[in-house]
Amino acid sequence: MTWCKGLTSLPVSFGSLKKLRDIHLEESGIQSLPESFGGLSNLEVLNMTWCEGVTSLPVSFGSLEKLRHIDLAYSGIQSLPESFGGLSNLQKLNLFGCRVLKALPQCFTQLKNLQMLDLQDCPASPSFRPFQHRMPDNCVVKL
């Protein structure tokens, strides 16, 4: 669904695609994700690069336990839900260029498998510094 500018939303039934492992929505016109998105129990990769219309993620997002890689670079994301801490297998999170993301939730310290966090060109960088020392030792943080 990459570059589908006419795609502005996903149907609620999208969350019932239990076998879906990768979603590539980069540069689409997507505006939001349905709360049912948390039902994608086998999702491992989510790429929403340049999805400028997406300003938040549903609370159910935290139930995506198999999610390993999230790319939100240059998206319109303004906040991340506290449920983000439930992403126990998350290894890579790219927030490069998320210019309207002002702060990160403290639940980031629960991401024990995080190996790479990219906060370059992101105003949320300063909010991360107070709990950076509580991140996994092998986590590469790009500020």
C-alpha cells in the first residue's frame, strides 16, 4: 500500500488479518489507524514513513507483542501511547524527522529488547535524556 495517496483510512476489519506480518504504508494518505489494529497479533514490521496525516497511534497498539520494527520517520505523529511499553519484542524504532513529536512516554524504559532508537531531527529528543540511562545496554540511540 506504499504511495497510495488516496488511502486515508483502514477498515475496522483490518485488525482481523491475524496472519499479517508486514505492513508498508509509507507515503500513503493514511490519516489514522483503527483501534482494531491491535488485533494484528503476528505483525512484526510496520513502516509508516512520510505518513504525515497520522498524528497518533491507537491505545491497542501496545498489544502488538511480536512487533520488532517500527518506522515512523517523517510522519505527523504527535504522541505515542503509554501502551507502547507493551511492545516487548520491539528492536528498532525510527522516529527520525518526526518534527511534531514533542515528548516520549516514560514507558520507553520497558522496551528491554530495543536495539536501535533514532530520534534525529526530532524535538522529543530532550524528553528522552532523563531516562536514557535506563535503556538496554546494547541499545544504540541516535539523537
